Amino acid sequence: MKLSCDICGRPDARAVILIEGAKMVACGGCMRNGKVLYRLDEGVEEEVDLRSLPARKSPMDEGEELIDGYGNLIKKARDRIGVRLSVIAEKISERESYLDAIENGRMKPTITVAKKLERELGIKLVEKASEETVSSSDRPSGRFSEPTLGDVIVEAKKKKGK
């Protein structure tokens, strides 16, 4: 069974692409609509498990985070040097629409893209993530962990008792 394009249904899928965070198998015509993650061999006959492919790095992968107001900072830096968004997009090999969404705060860039923008625009967008700790008598280690349902119930009972 040949792979078919997830977008148009053609039976000649040629690549795995990323469109707005979703991995999809695409034919030659549709692969222009996203960022190509992997090209598929022409002889592939079996189903490709998209979950087995490495995920694109998220902003939190490397213990780093974006600074607040990253979109405005990017726009100001770009305006300062007088370069159009399309030129920046071409230089860092990203789509102009993706960079526009980042600049306008509709999307968060990955750490990789943020670092490309830092190099190109001469700005600082990424900083080391600060590790917050929660002090609790129930957690002697003092390290932060997500509250459990039990924690929520205990806190609710404490508030009722006051």
C-alpha cells in the first residue's frame, strides 16, 4: 500500500511536512505548504508512523525560554535596520507568514528559530529558564512539581476550615 497525501489524497506521498505544528504526509505539490521534515524514499510501501519521528523542538526543550515581548522586540530591531520581513525570512530559511505570526504574537517561535533571529537581528530573545521552587510541608525536597488532584483537595479543605 502506497502512502497517500494527507492534504489532497494523491497516492504519491513524497515527504513528511510540518504545518502549524501538525506532522503530515504530503505529495510533491502539497509539500510546499509546510516545512519539510523528512523526504520519503520513492520505494516506501508501508505506513509511516508519524509518532516515531522526532518532534520539532519546543521553546522549553533546552532549559531556555523566550523573553517577554519578543514580538515587539523583533519588529523594532527589524525596523531599526530597515529590512523587510521577507528578506529576514529568506536569510534564516523560514516562511514569511511564520515570522509575521511570531512578530504579531500569534505564535511562539521555537528556540532554534529564536536563535536564528537573534543572530540575524543582533538582539537577545532567549534566556536561561529560571527554576521556580514551591515550598510545601508535603514536599520536603523543595523542588517544583505539578500539583496533583489530591493537592487540590487538601488545599480546598484547608480553605473551608479557615
